[in-house]
Amino acid sequence: MNLKPIFVLVIIISLIMWLSQCEYGPEHQTVDPKYKNAHLTAVSAQKLLKQKKPAEALKYYETARREMEHPNVGADKGEDVYINYGFVMNDIGVIHLSWALYGKDLDTERTQIDMANIDPQELKTATEALNGAIAFYERWYSHNPKDYERYSKAISESYANLGVALKYAGKTDEAVAAFAQALLRNPGNGNAERSLTMLEISPEPYIEAGKKEQEQH
């Protein structure tokens, strides 16, 4: 079954809302001087995304990514408290995901996603970026094991977004696994819950597993 486009639009809108309210994003951190330039670039990208200018935002996100991956910066290694490389990769993935499903003009007036018109390259790029975010968060948490809350909320968002990308790539089983991981890390993740429901899979067992996981931390 095809997911309704309104669901994907909800994901994109919810990302923007999450960025505007979240306490873990670029605007809410005091950073090490070596991260300053990359950090300011990421802040600019985030502001453009909030303004619903994804093409302009992507340019800044890609610049921030390159700056963070520079050997003299190493923000992609996740060896200290700086977590924003993961946010950058996640947001790059979401932009490409929205383009894969709606085209770069983001035509959300259609009543249904046309599977034949999904851009496979954009979907592949989105999947790679979201997997990159998830891998980073795992590295980061291995160095910051006392900060489970920040880790769990961040990685949950990327898993939920990855699940959507996998769903539209025709990989339903992998999509379900990603949504399950999203709820395991954050049982309050509404995107993952709705995704499973629209796939006619009860999210309740995964939500309960997530609650038990939280109790351990």
C-alpha cells in the first residue's frame, strides 16, 4: 500500500518544527573554537530550512559537512560532546527525501505519491545521508555514554526518516525495522508511530519496548 503524501508532508513539517524547538541543534550549543566556522555554517543552513528554503539550505549544509569532516576539525568522529554533524547529515537526508518524493518544486498538491515518478538517485542520496547520521550518533554515544537523552532523541529522528526512505525504496521489512528502532530510542516519536500504523502494523509493542529501554537510562 502507498502512504498518503500528507504523511510525508507531516514528516517534513515536523522536522522544521522540531528544529525550531529542539534544544540539541546548532543554535543551542557553546562550541569548541575549532568547530566555530562549521557551526556557524550549520546555523545558517538550519535557519534557511526553517524558512522553507531547502535548496539554499542544502548548499550550507554541504559546506558545513565538508568543514566538519576536515582533518583539522574532525567533528564527524564524535569524540567529544559536539553532536551537530549528526544533525547536518540528518537534515541533508530529509531534504533529498522530500525531493525524491515530490521533486525539487515540492509539488504536494498531488493526492498520492506517484511511485513511478520517485527519483531513485535522490532517494539513494537521502538513505546514505540518514545512515551516515545514525552511524555518527552511535559513534558519538560511545564517547558520551552519560548523555542518553540527547543521543536517543537525535537517533530516533534519523531512524524515522530512514524508515520513510526505505518504504519508498520498496524495502518494507527494512523500513519497519527502522521505525521500530526509532520507537526503541524514543517511544514518543510520532512519525514512527504513524508510519507503522499506516503500514497496518501495531506500534504498541515497539512503544512499550522503548519505554522499558528508557527506564534503564
